[in-house]
Amino acid sequence: MAYFRTLYYGEVGVGVGGRITIPQEIREDLGIGAGDLLTVRVEQSSDGSRQLVIWRAERQPAEEP
């Protein structure tokens, strides 16, 4: 089982249509830019609490014409 150290902790607001904004510092650190795809997973613990986990999806190579 992998254990991770928390690097960031903060609040993210939810806007119109359920949109969230990832703080600039985190986007820069993770190399997330406009047009990138993110993978989202909801995890549930044995006590029923849930958390949202988001990471940048692997970039797919461009298709040749």
C-alpha cells in the first residue's frame, strides 16, 4: 500500500455548473494546463466517509493524419 505525504491543503470553491478551480500554485507544480484531462476517483473508507482524488491523465500521443 502506498502512503503519500500531503503537499497542499486548502479550500476550493465550487462555481456555476459544479466547476472547480484548482489554485495556480498547484496547477503549476503538477504541470496542469488548459486542455489537459484529469482523472477523478471517489474513495470511500470503512466508516463511510468519502474523498475526491484527482490527477492528471496520461497524455495520449497525437494521431497521425
